[in-house]
Amino acid sequence: MTSAAPVIIGIGARTPLGFNRAASAAAVRCGISAIAEHPWMVDRFGLSMKVTRDAALNIDLCGAERLAALAIPALAEALAPLGDAAAPLRVSLALSLGEVRPGQGPETGPAVAEALSAWLDQRLQPGRVLPWMGGHAGGILAMEAGARMLAEGEVDLVLAGGVDSYLEPETLEWLDETEQLHSDDNIYGFCPGEAAGFVLMATPATARRLGLPPLLKLAGSGSATEVNLIGTEDIVLGDGLSAAFREAAAAAGPQPVDRILCDMNGERYRGNEYGFAVLKSTGLFRDAGDFEAPADCWGDVGAASGPLYVAMVAEAEARGYSKGPLSLIWASSVAGQRAAAILRRAEGD
């Protein structure tokens, strides 16, 4: 991406650690964990399932209603910088949700999109909503799609992000049956969580016209497909992830990244994949071993992962503890999608 690369002018987050981006990022920085026992679900060992959940939502709220309840506060926070300026602007929503799985069918995406569209249409001119089931990489893929829409002049602003929840009882039972659920007896599983994250993207020219200082610049993004999938007997060699890294780096320029945020969640596969991808990405990292995995604190939050990492980078810049001007975020979906993005400090935009 060139100097006309899109900028991020708003960010919203809703996580088990906080109801906005500042609280969520601060809790992760302090190493606070939201992992706790589920009120009534037990695993195959007879132990309470370990999950993270939004404390303000009734545990019995399910399906599209739960996802919308997570997403709307994050959308509102991302839109807040616009104030009353949003009304005449063309705004689209690029929305990713978790992959199709037990407890979440293909009808979930359209149902959530309908609920979010109804909320947005009360505040903005009706715009396109592009929903898809993208999994962990989905939030970054939504940002990539948003950058394309802005570059092509289709819209003035894009809300890009994701919402996900693993707390459907059927989903939790499936995770337990397939040995994906973390417990004292299964240390290589993950702690299922739920969250929403959205970024408000614009061209630099639109941001200047609105008088809104950019929080970050999307310097480059990349996506690819991994054929050796998690949960299979195939050996992952990091081909898809390294391809996403290279594409993002080619757009961002040759300077190595200073900070790495990723969706490693305790599953052995993800660590192996990253290790091989690093070996194939010479010169990209200042220190490839110095990565951050927020799932240790807020659990695995699926499609919300990427935008929430953007929130963490923005908070570091705003509060003066950034490691440097470039940050890499990446995520890997179970179905094979791989996505990465490089965020640049927005000096001079």
C-alpha cells in the first residue's frame, strides 16, 4: 500500500475483560485473565468448563441475539469519533463471524447482519453489509476488504471487524468431544471466549476532510490459504501464513516490525505453524520470539481477534508504550484462511 493507504479513525471493542477498547487493552497489558468456570457446563472429565464470557450478558442469551449484543457496543465506540458528521457519508460494514460449526449454522451470519443493519440504519445512510463466516482470520480479512472498497471509491467509510462467541452449549460440547477444550487434563486445548471488535477506516483525504486525526495507518495486508489444516494428520509447514506475511510486508515496505500480536491459543498446531512461517520470513521481525497472544487473558475470541489487536496497538500508541512504529497482527482460521496486517504509526497523516 502507498501513502494513500487507508487510515483507522475509530476503534471499538467489547471483550470479557472490558466494555471498551481502553479497558480491554489495559487488562491484557496487566496480564489479567478472565478465564473462569462456566456456571453449569461440565466437560467429559466431570469438571466445570473453563471459558471467558461477557459478564453483562445473561448466560442464557444465545445465537444471533447474543452476537448482536456483543457487536453493537463495539460498533458504537468505533463510530463515536464521527459525532453528527456520519449522516451524509456512504458507510459499509464488512462483518466477519465465526466459522460454521455445531451451535452456529450458515444462517447465523445473515441474522446478525440484519440486526446490525437495523441498528446502523437509524444512525447512517443505508449502506451495504457484507457478512461472511471467516473464523479467526475473518476480522483481518474484513479490514482487507474494507481497504479495497475505499481504494475503489465505492464508499466514504468502512466499518470492518468481527464478532464471535463459543458459548453456545452445543458448541462447547463439540469442542469437548473433539478434544479442543482446554482443561487440566487437556493442556493443548483452548479456552473458548466471546468478543467483538470493529475499526472505522477511511482514506487519508476523507479523514482530513472530517478533521479526524488517524489512530493508525493500515500499511499493508495479506491473505492466503493453508492446505494442511488443524485437526488433520497433515503436517503444517507454515506455507499459507508465510505467504500472508510476505504479501503484507511487500505492501508495507522493508522495515522490520516491532510488535507482533497473534491468535495463538494453546493449540500446538498454531505454535508449529508460526515457527515455520518465521523461518520463511527472513528480515520481517526485529524479534520473532517476542510475540503477544491475548487469548491467555480474554480467551479465544475467534473472528473478533484481528480488530481487537488493532485496539491494543492503538492504545499503546496513545499511551506511549509502543515498541516501535510498525506492528504485525495475524490470525489463522480452522478452514484454512490466513491473514496478516501491518499497522504503522500515523505520524503526519
